[in-house]
Amino acid sequence: MLRSMHDLERYTIAATDGNVGEVTDFLFDDEEWVVRYFVVETGSWLSSRKVLISPIGIEKANWRERVFPVSITKEQVKNSPKIDTDQPVSRQHEIDHLGYYGYPYYWGGTGFWGGGMYPYSLYPGFGHYPDSKEESDNATLAHEKAKRELHQNDDPNLRSCKAIIGYKIHAIDGEMGHVSGLLIEDNTMAVRYFMVDTTNWFGGHKVLISPEWIEDMDWTDNSVTINLTRHQIKEAPEYHTTKNLNREHELAVYDHYGLTGYWARGEKANLVKQD
């Protein structure tokens, strides 16, 4: 299911021994367009420190209660590597963070999350702690091996979801709106669409734009260039924020542009997690 970034804000992160805090932002990978971390405000129990929580450790979400249960303790969060969430997060920061929790690295595979589509598939044992010291030691050795093989000074590619709200949208033939929100696939954490507000151009018409149609992201100019014309975007199916986005509407959007939907392609196709 696709959920608005705004709807996912203020979800509670629940550790095994109590609540950690509330989600206030998301860090996405601007190469794959997948949310890699939740930025969590911990509140008074940890002096309102902001921490990163990876979707890898999240168990089955409680959508009704707006809770993400995670397979970690509050003590682990307290002792986790400190990261300035207001600054770019480097690959070295990620190595330290993921290594601390014993999570495998998500990069280097053919799926959104390593060799798979879902963040939980990277958790040792698919959602449980290592069963033995040997399993834990093997995970540590794997981390160290990957660490040696990586370039430690890679450019950071994690961006704040909140920071791109308001970015100008440029079509092939001119400006036509701004980013007003994001739609995130709740099982893969993929950013599937920008919600684009065209109020100043087309009388309040809201449309969906897929990140895969981006021609260029200018992070200094706060703008996004899309490989579509203003007319194409103007005539696209209108998106109503008060309604849940269904596959019929998605199909209409892709058909309008003469493109094949991501769910119908073999490349990182949308799969459904079975309970």
C-alpha cells in the first residue's frame, strides 16, 4: 500500500522495552529512491536526542495504532552511534550505525534491500536476534569484510524527505508546480511518487510524478526537472489527497504517459509480503 509521508509522521517507534520516540522525518536514498532511515525524536527520556532507526529492524507495523515495533531495546538506542541528523549522513556513518545493530548493508544487491525487496529480509533470521554466538560472530566478520571493500569517502546520497517539500518542478518547457508530498510504499519503503501541486499554473490541479521520470535534481537550486511537457502533466489524472491511491489510478497515470507501471516490470517489481 502507498502511504503519504505526512501520514507516516508521528508514528511511534516501540522498542522491546518501551517507546523510543516519534518519527519526524525520513532519509531516502536519492539513487534508488528508497527510505533508508526514520529520523526519530526521542523526547525527554533521552534529552530529545534525534536518532536514526532503520526499517530493517521493524517488525509488522501496527497501522491502526500508528506504531512501528522494532527488535531493539531502548538501551541499544541510547548507546547507538551519535549522528547529526541535520547534516548529510555519510557512508561511514551508515557503516557504523548498521554495524552497531548487526544489520547487513543494503547496498550492492539487485533489489531495493541488498538482494531482496523488503527491509525485513536483511534482518538476521528474518526478524529475530542471532541464535548463537557463532551467528553473531559471522555477522560481525561480514560487516568487517564489507567495510574493508568499501570506499570510505563515498559521497553521501541520503536526503531528507521534508527538505524536498516545496522543490520547484520544471517540465521540458517550463516550470509547472512544486513538490507538496511523497507517497511511500509501506512494505518496500520505496518512494513511488511526488505529489505535485500545480495551483499557480492549472487552478489547483494535483498530479503524481514518479521519481523514475526525473531528468535532473538540482539540490542547490531546490528544483526537479522532469522529462515531460507541461501539457502532458496538465492533462494527467488528478490526484485527490483525501483518497487512498489504488492500482486503477496508478494504471491510469502510467497509461496517460504511455509507460509501463513499475508493478508490471521484472525490475524491482512490487511484491506483496505474506503474513
